[in-house]
Amino acid sequence: MIKVCSFCGNNNFSEKEVQYTYKHDDNILIVDNVPCEQCEYCGEQYFKAKVLKKIEEEFNQIYFHGKRTKKEIKVPVEKYVEL
Ligand SMILES: [Zn+2]
């Protein structure tokens, strides 16, 4: 799919399943087991456009159409100056 890594120029990739965090404004969707190709040298992850589109559609289903997910987590939020 990809010939060279645009960050380091390496051309060896391995297929992985990773956790992907989609964020839009202050809304977050975490998706597990997302397929990607990862650069074996610098670790940069590359996702296919159709994969990202599917995640974006799911995000819209959840935040704009009220779809319920099987799992939800609470995420703490801090301001750096208050640490
Ligand atoms: Zn790389």
C-alpha cells in the first residue's frame, strides 16, 4: 500500500491492530483493533482512508444520532497550569 514512510523514509511496514482515538471538538471516540500499517523503524501508523471514514461515520452515529456503544469510559481532564 505505502512505499516509503513519509517521516523516516523506511520502506518496511508491518500490519498491526491498534487503538485509534478520534477527536472532534471535545468529543472523543476510541476504537480498538483498528487495522493499520506501522513503520518498522519509527513506528508511524498509516490507516487506509476507508478505515478512517468508517470511524468517522461511527463517531457521527454516536454523537449525532444517539447510537449507544457497548463500552464507555470516564476520562479525567486537567489543565496543565493547574497541575
Ligand atoms: Zn517511519
